[in-house]
Amino acid sequence: MAIATDVTQRPSPWREFWAGVRQTVPLIVGAIPFGIIFGTLAQSSGLSFVGTVAMSLCVFAGSSQFIALGLLAAGSPIGMIILTTWVVNLRHLLYSAALVPYLKSLSQSWKLPLAFWLTDETFMVAVQRYRQRDLAPYKHWFHLGSALAMYTNWQLCTLLGLTLGQTIPNAASWGLDFAMVATFIGMTIPYLTTRPMLAAVIMAGGTALIARSLPHQMGLMVAAVAGIAAGVAVENRLKSGEKDNEPK
């Protein structure tokens, strides 16, 4: 996924901002059905119109919001809902750690909104821009453009689901949510370049399949923890091997 050349040749805040928006558009296409289905299903799961809008505005985490809906519909206790969504969102800690070197010089007025708007899609396009070797001083504007594009899209799709989605019979059964699954697969594959990453993906995917019948969506929690543990274990083993091979 290449960044437009005019950004690196003639850097400016707004060029970076709009480049971030453009780079995020293909990922937005995959998120549109996901957002509409969320808005469509929310009220039937027990959330009010205002509650659904507030969740998208304040939570802004598609996978966690869907999990919360399922747990609400199943009558799960609030503590279980909070714990489950927290574990699912632990991946954002890894995203944040990867972005720290690029954001540490920014003011809190930049760090706080960029942290709140951090998503899988925005992380993917932003970290690629940060890692480019040019010395453009406005790369955080690229990050902002991507983040606001995703945030605006999610709010609009939630509203569409709450309004027009209610008039579409059995919209959730159309399989439109597969677009988001395909997007995540496409985002993951380019990062399968190291053994720890490969181990984490295989372990998490296999565990999710095995544990899918667990109640309260706990299979996802178990899969997330298992994937992280596998990745860390393989990375530590590789580091230990490197130390053993060092000349003494």
C-alpha cells in the first residue's frame, strides 16, 4: 500500500491529512456493512436509539460493540461484558507500543484523540506512513486523516443501520459482515513475516475454532490470550537461541 508521492515531496499538514483519508478509503469500504449491521441489530439486542449512538460515539470499537450486543442479548452480567470487551481490545496495547516512538514528541492534545481513535485499520495505514524514511514533519496529520475518516464512517453507518436498516428484512442474514472479515484477513497477511507473528495467528485462530462453543463469547477471550502467549513464547525462544549462539 504505497503513499502518494506528493506527500513526501511537498509535505504540508493538509496534504498529509487528505493522503491519510485516501489511504483509508479501501478499508472503509469493508467496514460499511459491518457498521450498518451493528446499527440494525443494536435495538433488537436491548439498546435504545440513543444508547446505540452513544456506544458508537464513545466506544468506537466494532468487534467489541458486536460482542457487547451478543452478551447483552444473552443477559450476561455487566462485569462479564466489560471483561470480555477489555480482553478483545488488548491488541490496542500492542498497537500503542508500536506507535510510541513516533508519537512521543507530540503534545497531549494530539496523543489523547489519536489514542481514542486508534483502530486496526488506522494503525495499519498510519504505521506504514511513520516508517517511511522521509523526514516529513506532519506524519501525525496523516494519522489524523485516517482516524477521522474511520470514525466518521462508523457513526454514519450506525445511523444508517438504526434508520434505513430497520426497513430491510433480515439484513443481518445477508452475510454482508463478511466484508469486514475479509478486510481483517487482508490486513493480517502482510504482517505474517516473522515466526512469533505466525505462531500467534495460528494459535489464536485454532483456539477460536476449538473454543467457539464456550458461553458468553469466552472463546474469543481464550483465543486472544492463547495467541499472545504463543507469540511471546516463540519470540523469547528465538532470543534465547540467539544468545546461546553468541561467541563467548
